[in-house]
Amino acid sequence: MRSILAALLLFCAQALGAQPVSIAVAANMKDAFAEITTAFRATSKADFRVVFGSSGNFSAQIMNGAPYSLFIAADEFFPLELYKNGKTVDEGSVYAIGKLALIAKKGSSGPNINTKTDIAGAITKANKVAIAKPELSPYGKATVEYLKSEGLWNLAKDKLIYGDNISVATMYVVTGGADLGFTALSLAASPELTKSASYVVVDDRQYQAIKQRMVLLKGAPPEAADLYRFMQSPQAKTILRQYGYMTP
């Protein structure tokens, strides 16, 4: 009986050990992170379960016990709040600095958008303008800052439709749910999106720098720590820059 119990305990431990490491990744990182993990897997056999979404939602889930090992966020606020609440190993590290872009579906009747005047004209003609929810998404928050700083808020506020994360807001434009949208440059410039939408980078002096921080959660296994370190490697930084990010 004792040997059977020991065997069952060993089996359960092995089963638990076989579970993939869960990683929470901000939606703006989807394409860049796919390439980074491909490069990382060339040097590691680690198995990951990657979930993309809004930084605000991930933060709330982690506070409520969600079993993520690494949180790759779209800003600094949410990771540092988790640190203050004792959920992380330390304050983590800034791995990238993102930029905002304005997108319009190719073939739309919207004007060419290159200057502030063009952007104002495009918003005036648009029926709907998509952004990510500012309370959940740092890119949504930066969009509101940009619109207010440029004096475009009153022009846009009644036309805004909100996505739970930046990927959802982007898809509103691609699928025709919105005429224009503010998104991450990393998504706007992706090969997949440029097939159907054009973009312009907006003035990054008109919103606070989008410093993206990552943190290891307490109890994270070595595989998560290895990926955390790889995210700061020259190889990962090269990939991030290819997707429009600046790197520290």
C-alpha cells in the first residue's frame, strides 16, 4: 500500500512538472514575442504556455492568484504595482520602449495621414476611431494623452470605440468596425497588418514614453528566468528594434 502511494505521488509530481510554464504577454508584443521565443527555443527545450492580453487584466489576474511565472507588460505601472504587493521577485527590468501609430484600412476613403492637420482631418471624416481601453492598456492611455496634448480630444472623444487590448482595437480597423485606430507601431508595421492597413507614426513628444517592463513572479521556475534573461540579450533586442521598439 505504501509503495502504491509513493508511486502515485511520484506520478503526480511528474505530471505537475510536465506542465508548461505560463507567460503573460502584452498584446502589442504578439508578433515580436513570437520571433523572440523561436530564437529562444533554439537554445532551450522549455515548454511555454503564452497568453496575450491587456496589462491591466493580467495584473488583476495575478493579484488574484493566476499562476503566471513571467509577466511581460506594456508599461511600468502594472509590474511595479505587483512588486509593491509582494507578487514578484524584484522590480524587474525595462526591456523595450514602444511607440504609437495611427492606422487606416487600405482602400478607405480617408485622407492621406502624415501631419497633425492630416490626422485632424482624418478624425473629422471618420465615423469611428478605435483605441484600447486606457484603464487596461498603456497604449490606450498614451492615445488619450496624445489626443489631449494635440488638441484633438474633443474632436475624437464621441467617435471612440474601445478594445479590451491593443490587438482588439487594431482589429476593429482591419475588419471595418472603425475607420481609424491608434495602435502600437509594432503591430502597425507587422507584415500581416501592412497587407490591409496603412499607418503613420504619431509625435512621441505628445505622450509619456511607453516603457515596457517585465517581472518574474515569485516561485517562477528556472525556464522562466532563462527567458527573462534572454529578453535582455542582444539577439532579443535586435528583434525588438526590427518591430519598431527602442531598447534600453
